[in-house]
Amino acid sequence: MKRSDALGLSALAGAYLCLAGCSGGKAPFRQVQFCLAGPQEIPSFTNFMNEIAQEYRMEFTDRSGQTQEELRALKASEKYTPINDRAVNISAVRGSEFSFGASNLGLPTQQVVIGFNGDSHEKATAFANATVERLSTRWHIHEVHQGQGAFPLATCN
């Protein structure tokens, strides 16, 4: 993949994260990415994030199926539209206090990026730290550099 293509895909993933889980259209203050074992692990990951959202009394949304269909429709007229085998587009919000958005758009199907945001810096940071700690019990977490966006990981470990 050319670097320019990767930049475009990263921008697409970042845009979806902000639409899905960023409060007030702000860029996430923290992003992490990691690899699932494969597309078959997507339902388990989605359930994992839904459980966290419920624990924190957040409104959870899963638009993965709709996003997959929207991308397929877009690809019919725009051949360069990247489509994964199985899209991930989930988010959760707790008012304006804190939120997350998770997606694999612009990344290989088994790679996921999660962005965290919120108007309550203290609560949002605590939520992000606790969530990343829980994620790290199952997956190897990579921090995304601030202001960069997620790029496909060279190797999944």
C-alpha cells in the first residue's frame, strides 16, 4: 500500500471515529489500536465494548452492519472506496462527559482503532485509562501518536 493511500485510509478511519464517538466533533484526546485474531473475533470484541459501556452507563451504538452496506453502495459508484470483509463501527457516549468510537475502517479487517473523548477531562481520562487497561488483558495495545491517526500495523501480535 502506498503511503498516500494509507494516509487517505487513516483519515477515513479518523473521520468515522469522530462521527461515531467524539463529543462535539472534537478529535479524540487518545487513540489506541490493536489486532483481533481475525474477523471471527469481531462479535466478541463488540460484546466486550458493550459490556464496558453498560458498566459505565453509556449509550452504546453498533452501526457496523449499516456502515458495511453504505460502503458497498458507495463502492458501486466510486471504485476506490475501501471496504473490509466485515466493518466495525461502534461507539458509546455518556452525555458529554466521555465517549469512545471504535472502527476498522481504513485498516485491515482484523485491526481496530479506538478513540476517546469527553468534555470532563478528568472523567474521560479515567474512563480511557480503565478501558485501555481492560483491553490490554486480551489484546496487545499500540498507542496512536497524537494528531497522527491510525495506520495499518505492519504485524499483528
